[in-house]
Amino acid sequence: MEFSIDSSVSANSLRFTHPEHDYFIVHSSGVAYASVRVCTYTDEKGLLNFLNELAAFNKPWKSARKWESIESQFSLSAICSSVGEVCFSFQLKGMLGHPEEWQLRSSILVDFGQLPHLATQADRFFNHVPTQ
């Protein structure tokens, strides 16, 4: 079970895999590669709710929208231009509190019209509905 947010202009991608109770894994690929296990304890549907909120817009919005995991391993924000170009900015962090702590920041551009599809894929992922 997985879903992804793929750039419409580059090879950048965020892939979400291995949904478990209170966890999933997110992988960044394209310009840079990294993966983190994300804790969703107390916010299991938070990312799904975030993507559903974005998909509910019927026109571009003005201010940035953001979701962050409870332990800050993953954050995702979205802003939409007046021409319908959505920029997802994300940050992955690993080994938090360790001397070798790391972080990756990048962005992915998608078309405004892709948001309902992303929300549907996220719904299947987080609710474990098999794809057909």
C-alpha cells in the first residue's frame, strides 16, 4: 500500500509507504534521497485531513497551509499560485537529538487539478482500502 506526490516539472517525488497503526514511512526521491518513519500517534488522519482540506478548495488560496508530524520528523506545507501551481514544501528529519541528526528540505510542484486525486489516494492509503 502506497501513494505518492510527484512533481509535474521534475523527478522529485514523495512516496508514502507501510501504513501501520500510528506510523507510516515517507521517502523523498529526485534531487535528494531520504526516508523517515513518521509517528502519527494522536493524529493518525492528520495528513489525510490536510490533503482533503486542500482538495476542497475550488480556486487557488492565498496563504500557506501546513501539517507537521507530532514528533517533527516530517512537515508538509502547500501554497497555490494564482495560475494554479501548487508548491508542496517539505522537510524530513532523522536521528532527532542525536549528534548525527540530519534534515532534508525540498519542494514539489503539482497542478491544482491534481489535489482531488492526491486526496483520494491518501484516503485509500490511510484507510487501507485496496486500490482497483
